Amino acid sequence: MKHEILAPLVGESITEVSILKWSKQNGQAVKSGDVLLEIESDKATVEIVAEHSGALTILKNDGERVAVKSVIAFIDDSVAGTAGASAGKTPPPPPSASRPASATPASTPQAAPAALDSLSPAVRKAVVEANVNPAQIQGTGKDGRILKGDVMAFIASGGAKSAPTASRLPAVNDKPGDRRVPMPSIRKRIAERLVFAQHTAAILTTFNEVDMKPVQDVRAKHKDAFEKKYGVKLSFMSFFTRACTLALKELPAVNASIDGSDIVYHDYADIGVAVGTERGLVVPVVRGADKLDFAGIEKGIGELALKARNNKLSIADMSGGTFTISNGGTYGSLLSTPILNPPQSGILGMHKIMDRPIAINGKVEIRPMMYLALSYDHRIIDGKEAVTFLVRVKELLENPEKLGLDFA
């Protein structure tokens, strides 16, 4: 009997996925429980496991985009299959499957009048001018409502192939030495979210600097005992996460988000931690960070970072989040203006620690200094609140005993 293998439904708003890599070969014998392939969506990478034993027949190859719930392979439990080493490469798909199931016509269909009637005037105007179908746009407003920023993000991501603005752009002609590859789903999603944030939020950035010597001293004193007791290293991230969660309680607007005409305040702190991987930037979330001790924060960040680098993050790992911390200092960045992670209203940028001369009690001393950057949504966070938040984070880091050093 042949058992179909379907492209999984990995999220309510996701209609297609990419086949990242097959772990088995065409015609190979597989067993129930074997990992068959990795599927990449615009949010995460998931593994598909065999539910039956038999010979594997692959219908969709590495790199193809397929509609969710479409058949990508099947397992025939009446056939033994090969050992795998000599199975050879996956054959090309049959002619009927040569075009991805999710492919769209060359021109974008006009929006139906009924669909346009449900849009706000500003969104309707943007849809008509861009000549896009609102049914293809994922709404991020309340109850899935399409916002103007959603339309702009859709256009920026290449969805509006036939838009008049796109048709006026000069064609890019490849030259010898150019190499064209499809943009990975995760990179497309990153691009969409960044453009969406720029078009929908009033982003402003405020800066400060922090003397890291007190934190360095605490860490140097306790790091060996901390690692021996808890099995994880004591890093700067737990200090910054703790400082942010305490400051967020004092300045709740920085921990809030906008949903349509409402402001949603979060009486908890789910902290997103930006992690750079070979395939792009991901932001897994440490749940309930405000309730965790230093060891809990370090373990949470460590587990998520490992999953990110091994492409094992799930949709749940990256969903939600009320505030984000990004550590560009890991790569040597001295100063930057981080972009918000929608629908969050605040993101803290950490940077490289550098010895610099500063005035201490009227005398010049060399101290390990770090620039901090807080980007925030000026629609709901006033400058006073943003500056106060950043100053509070600075004060807590320069006086780490106020962080509640439970390990000391």
C-alpha cells in the first residue's frame, strides 16, 4: 500500500513551504520514525518523520516550494527499497509537477469588488494603486484585518509582480560572474518584517553608555562556581535580560504593543533574543523571563541558541515576545540602530565593550564601556519614557547588586 507524505501545515497564515533537504534518497528503504526531510517555512524549519516503513518515492526535490497539504512523496510498504547508498539522485518530477503547486499566474489578478469593500479607504487605495489581490496579503491587524503596512510589505517582498511601481524599475541583467539563487523563505520573511516595521511604526532610537566594570567584576568572581553549580556559563545576556525585565515593570509602555486602535499592555516579559545563523537572523523567545533566576535565563537562552544554530526552532519557539534584545557586539559592532520586531514596541541593542577614557569623580579613568541603543515606537512610547527606561537599565548594570544576584 502506498502512504502519501504531505507538506505539513506549520502555521495558520502559511500557505506554502520549501523543501530544504531530503535526508533519504529516492527508492531508499525507510523505517517508521526515520527523519525523511527538512521543511522550511517563513518562520521555522521542521523535520518530517516517516510514519510507515517501505520504499520511498520522492516527488518534490530540494529547493522546491510546495503548497501545504500537497503530496511531496509516498512510502510503499509492499516494496523493500534499496539500501540507500546506491539509490542515486532524486529523479526530476513528472511534467505535471514541474511547476510548484503554489505558482501564481504571470500577472496578478484584479481584486474582487467584494474583497475591496471590506478594506479601509487607505488600504483600498493602496491595493488598487499597486494592482494587487488582497486575498494574497496576510493581515496583521485585529481579527486578521489588512493594514496599509501589510500591503506595503507585500509589495516590498516581491508579491506585487505586476504593480505599476515595480514595472518602472529597470531590469537587472546578469553579467558574467553573477550568481542568481532563490531567496530562502526565512530571508523573505525577515525582509517583509523589517519593511513592515519601517512603514508602520514611528521608529526612534535613543542612546546611552554603560560602564561594564561592575558586571565584569561580578561575573569574574562567580562564573566558575556558577557553571559548576548550574551547568551553564554566566554570560552578559542574563544581566541584560534581568535589567530589562525590571525596567519593563517600571515602564510598561515599552513592553506594550499596538493592535489596531488598541494598546495591549503585557503584565509579563517574554524576551526575544536575536540569534544570527547561517540562514539568517531569528528571534526565539525566552518565556516568562521576568520570573526566571539567572540560571533559568542562561539555560533558556542557551537551549534556544543551540536549536537555532541546528535549525531546530519550532513555530512556538519564535511566536509572541514582548521585547527584544539584540547583541551586535558579538560581531564587533560599536553602535547601531536596531529595527523593531513587530508588533513589539521596543528593542535594546547591545554593542562591543571597549576600553575608553571617562571621567570618574573628576579624574580620567580607563573603563570598559558599552554603547546601548533603544529603538522604540514613538506612537505609544514618549521620549521621556524611552530615555528613562534606558537610564534605568544603565543604573541596574552599573549597580548589579540591584539585579538580585541570587547566585552570589
